[in-house]
Amino acid sequence: MREWEEGRKDREESRKRLLESLAMSIGNIGRGWKIYRRSLLAVLGLVMVLSVSLVAIFADEIAVQHPYRNLTDTEDKWSNNPDQQESPPFSEECSLRAQKITTNPNSPLFSETVVAESGNKVRESIALGYYTDVLSVTEIIKIESISPPGYDQDMSLITVDPNNSSIFVLSPELYGNSSYYAGVWITYLYENDEMSHWWMPEGYDTCIFGTNKEGHDVFSKVVYGARVSLTIGITVATLTVTIGTIVGSISGYYGGRVDEVIMRICDVFFAIPGLILAMAFVAAMRSVSSLTLPVWLGVLLPVLMLAYFLNAHLSTTILSGDNKVSDQAMGMLMKNRSLLVSVLAFLFFVGWLPAIAWSDFFGVSHSRGWRLTSSLVVIALLAAIILADRKFVQKNSMDGALERLSSSFDWTNPWRYLNFRTVVVFLSMAILFKLSGNEGSEIILIKDFDKLWQVQFALIFTGWPGYARLIRGQVLYVKEMAFVEAAKSVGAPPSRIMFRHILPNAWAPLLVAFTLDIGGTILSASGLSFLGLGAAPYTAEWGLMISESRVAFQRAPHMMLYPGLAIAITVLGFNLLGDGIRDVVDPKNRR
């Protein structure tokens, strides 16, 4: 083991390379921005995307009306207000309140003075009950009798207390006349600071987008809808890109039967219209209320990742030399040993082996100690199988193995471990430790698997084949280049070739497609909500808002106009942003 001072030169060299790489990245960003800002439309798209993103981030501060529970809850989320239904934009009706007043002196509810108060409002949780706000009256509009209904009465029957604008004073003529004993409705204007926008001119600062048929403020719902739509768009696009990149890379790199099978699966998806397939997927998930995963299945991914990296590390340190036994000298069984081992491993992990299964072995005890021990045993077993194959079948040498293994852990130069492999290893270890301590036998991934989550999963399910085919084509093109052949000739493993040589040179079209797909995903999610297969009723989601406004389009077009404009601006912004990024990654523009 080397001393710390002995690694000084290596640390300085690694640090120098990291700084050079950082400076190169900053320079590339600067050159990319110079190309990007040449297009006015691209800059406009960036401004539009940033504006929508800021609105989504600061929705709680911008909106004047707020939901009383989480936006992904399946119950009602916005309190109805019957006094402000379908009010037009900038309407004074947003500050109107119709309040019933008891005028029968024999009633226990009667009082000569009545407080002007709002309708029932829901607290943070329905379990906490309702409350009302005291209102400050600015003008009485009309007084109507309840029986007979709809007849306007003398405005002098009720006045506002000159010393307190929140108090109505009933005249003796009102409660002394038995013909009014059924009660009256009083409609009045009040100081509606709750619905006012400080950044709007006086007189135009209330309810700037109007209200819908439930009395919800359209502006507030459009603002909160930006948060919902961007979450769906970015989440779906990120996961579809990840899945498509993994599948497409495997297909393009290995080729042959692997490529044939994967591409035929993609053809099945392409044969069915994406929106129709997403609708079927959402309908099939209607009965799923929560998304859970067995613990043994949840830890399988980090276990396999750790086994893979452990095998790669041991293969490059313990073993040395080329294969001494050619495939031509082996029998049929030995030639296909990798396929045989893979099939046995698959049967073990899915529980189809008659003797033992991973779920049974892992589930012997629910304690964290046993779960970690069983995972480490499987990791070591998988690595040992590969090493045994290299040693006893391919006849690799193990001379000097301990020396190479000890020198591979160079703690005197921590800079050398700042790479993607280290991040994946530590992340896999953290996930494995976290999931191993889970109580019970299941992991709750999503507790309330509501319609919005179902829409996201449906779009992910139908969206990955496009990325898989795109990245496959790029991998097929790049892997034939000279630098990839050079990496293969020096014995670089497939993972290093893929992540260090092929993917960095194939990501440009993927980035453009990712940016463009965010807008398309938002449009698809809005379409599913419009058809009734997306967000639950009363949710602040743009497609659902348009769907709910169809019945009132002629008399209240604003209910459809503003969420429609929000969709158009967001989708157009991402499309223009994608076009600008396409110009940046085009090699012709960098000459």
C-alpha cells in the first residue's frame, strides 16, 4: 500500500485533467450559446419555457386561490363558490356575495344585526372542518324575497353599519312585517383582497381570467396546472429516454438475434397508435390503487449492478492474458455456456427453479442483516461464476493477482474515482441498504396511484420504443468508427466502450428528441384528460379544464381559452427550444 505523499504527482495530474475537462465543458457551453442565440425563435422558446417553469415553481405565491389538499389526491381539491360561477374576466361579479338573512324574530337564528361572512371554506383537511371569513361590504346591490322568490325589495330594509362595514343592520320594517318571515337574500359587493392581484391596475385586479362553473378562479387553476403538466412532461420524457437508451444501446451494440428480438417488439408497439395504446393501458390500470413492489424484486437491480461492477473490476485485476482456448475447440454446450448460465440465473431470480428461488432465499428472514447477507452472497456468487469461467474454461492466468488487486485500490489518489462507475456503485449500495431495512415484504412505491400517475405510466409504456430505435441507429453508426475498434483492440470491456466511447458520441439526436418530446407528452396527457382518462374531476390540469368547459363554450369561452393558450405556449416553447438545440448540436454550425 502506497503512502499518501507517494501519490502527490498522481493527484496533481488527475486534478489537472479534471480542471481541463471542466474548462472544455464550459467552453463548449459558451460556443453552444453563441450558436443558439442566433435564432430569435429559439431564444423566444427558451424564454417561454423558463416563464412556464417559474410559474410552476412559484404557483403558491402567484395564484390567488389555492387547493385545500394535494393536487394528486383523488378527492375534490377546490372549494365550490356558488356566488361566482362562470364570471367573465375582470368581472365585478368575482366580488359579489349572496347571503341569506333570517327575518323572523321568533327564530333562534334571528338577530337585528348580521355579520357579512363568506360561505363555508375547507381547512387544510376536511377532518378539521369548515370556517368562514368576515367580509367588508362596499355596496349593497339588491335585496330579494325568498317567498315569493325573485322579487326585489326596498334597499332601505337593510343598511350597512357606518361604524363597521362588516355588519348589516335590519330595519324594524323588515322583521316587523310577517310577509318577510321566510327570509331574504342580500347581494352585495365586498373588498375581495383574496382574489386581487397586486400587479394589476386598480379596477382590473380581481379575477383576471374569470371563474368556471364551480366558481374556481381560472387564473389560479391555470397557474397550478403548469406545475402538473410540467411534472408529467419532464418525468415521462426522462424515463422514456432512460429506458429507450438502455434497450436501444443493447440492441445496437450486440446486434444479431438480440437486435432482431428487440426491434420486433418495437414494431409491435409501432403497429398500434400510441394514444390508443395509452388509453387501453390507463383503462387496464383503473383497479390499481397503489403501486407496490416485493422487497426481493426491489433489491434485485442494485444487486445485479454491484455484481456486474465487481465482476468487471476483478476480471481486470485478478486475471491476465488472452483466452487460450478458442470457441472452435469447444463443444456445443461449452460454446453456449453464457446462454445456459443466463437462463439458470433468470430462472433463479424469477423463482422458476424447482429447488431454490431468490425470493425464498431472500425471504428467510425480514431482518436487515439477513437481507444484506443474502444479497452479498448472491453478488459474490455471480462474480465467482464469471471468474471461474475465465480461469478454468478460458485458461486465463492468475499470476500476480494479489499484487494487481491491492494496487487497484489507490487511496492516495481519490480524484481517479470521480467517474460514473463510482456514482452507480455508491447509489446501488445506498438503495440496497435502504430497501433492506423495509418492514414487511413489500415496498410502497406510490401510495396513491391516482389517474395522473396512471397517465404517466401509460405514456412511458408507449413512448420508449421511439427512443430505442433512435439510439440503436446512432449506436450502429458510431460503433463502426475507428476509435471504437481501437478500444476493442486493447481489451476494453463492453460497458466501458458503451459509456465512454459510443453514447457520448450518440447523445446529440437524443437530446433534441427529449426536448421536443416534453411538449408532445404534455399534449398527450392533456388529450387523455380531455377524453376523461386522465386527471380526476376538479384537478388543476389543462386538458381537464378544457373538457369541463365544453358545455359552457358559447356563454363563457374564457373557461376554454386560457388553459388552451397555456397548452399552446408550453408546447410551442419546447418545440422552439428543441429546434434551437438541434442547431447547437449540428456539426456544420460548429465549423
